[in-house]
Amino acid sequence: MKEDPLDKLIVEKDTNDFSLELLASTLQGFVRFTKEGEIIFESSFYPLPEWKKIVIYLLSRKVISIKKLITNYEEGAGPKDISEVIGATSKNISRDLATKLKSLVRNENSKYKIPNYNITKCAEMLK
């Protein structure tokens, strides 16, 4: 039976078919992590626009989840959680998530996360 070439384009929503190297290089220079899962922001993180800080923070949560640095860790985060960590108002966070980052993030029960298939897009946006 002939294979359908379009099948190669179809992926699962939460596919793990992405480059860990790309994720690491995207975050390199902005964050580090303790073995306990604490995110340590580098000095290059602070002058960034808020929307870039949101992307970096959400990608950082992905690393904590992938590496299982914290048990029973939920990758998604709400606007209030994000605002407390990056130092922006939750109103601004909500606005950026609904506008600039709408095509990048996925909202699941008012918690936002970046799907694995959007990591390449994140890397391009953060250049």
C-alpha cells in the first residue's frame, strides 16, 4: 500500500519530536536552573521586553518539567504566577498572552504553556 506523503506533516499536539539542543540554545544566556528547579535569571534577561520575558519563563517551566527537577510540576502558568516571577503586572501579561503571543502559547484551564512544536518559533522570535 502506498504511503500518503501528507502523513509526514501531521504531528501530535504534545509531540516530543523537537530539539532539546534548540531549547537549550534558546534559553542559554538568559536563565540557569538549580537542581531543585529554581530558575535563576541572568543579567541579560532583565532589559528584555515583557513579552520576551514571558516566552523565556514559559520555556524555563518546560525545562523543569522535562528534567523533572520538581515532582508533580505543572508546566503551565497563569498570568498572576508569571507576573510575580518576571515583575510585570498581570494585566500586561494577560494582554501580551492574548495579542503578541496568541499564536505561540496554548491556554489550558487558564494556564499557559508553549507547545513543543512552537519551540522553533520561539527561537526565531527571541533572536
